[in-house]
Amino acid sequence: MTVAAVGTNSQALWYLTRGFGMVALILLTVTTVLGLAQAGRFARPVLPRFVISALHRNGSLLAMSAIAVHVITAVLDTFAPIRIIDLFIPYASRYRPFWTGMGALALDLLLAVVITSLLRERIGHRVWRAVHWAAYASWPVAVVHGL
């Protein structure tokens, strides 16, 4: 299936949006558990701490990639009239404002975590850690959005 074929097939976009949303939620769950394991200093001889750290970082990148596809296909899908502004402003959407707003709130929290992670060396560990706690808040918000 080509990109042009997906772009003209609203049903394909509907399935892609929901499918990548589920994949993103699963990856976000795994990443959250790995983050908790890393913060709790969980390490075993079978699974050293550097492995947990690498899995957490790479899982986060994969989760954000799935979220990007979820968001892009949601905007392109004509089934639900979601505007670009609805992605970032919680509860501004005309389409199911509560559920879409929860998704926008989860996205905002995750973007704050990503941006501060990229700027970690410049902003310092304390600020990064304070904002990084928002990732734990984003998970239940994303679960509610998924419902």
C-alpha cells in the first residue's frame, strides 16, 4: 500500500490512527516501567543498569515515533475533524473534546519531557528531573485518552 493510497482511503487512516495509538500506549507503558526500574536503581546481573537505561531511551524514541504517526494520521483522517491546534490545546477540539483533550494533555506533557531531555546538559539535572516526573503523569492521562 502506498502513501498516496493511504492518503485517499479514510478507512485506512482510521485504522492507522487507532492502531498506532495502541502501539504508542503499549510502548509508553513499557517505557514508564523501565523508567521506574531505572529510578528505583533496579539492576540484576542478568539485566545491568546500562541495559535498562538503553532500553528506556530507545523505547521512548520508538514511543514518540508511534505517537507522531498517531497524531499525523488523526489530523489527516476525515472521520474526526481534528485540527492541528487541537493537538496542543487541551479540550479545544470540537470532536469529543474530553477524550481529544486528554490526548492533547498527554502529548503536551510528553513534549515537555522530550524537550527537557534534549536540553538536559544546559538546564541541569534538577530541572530535568522535575520536568521528567511529568512522564509519570502522562501515562494515566494517555490511558484515559485511549479509552
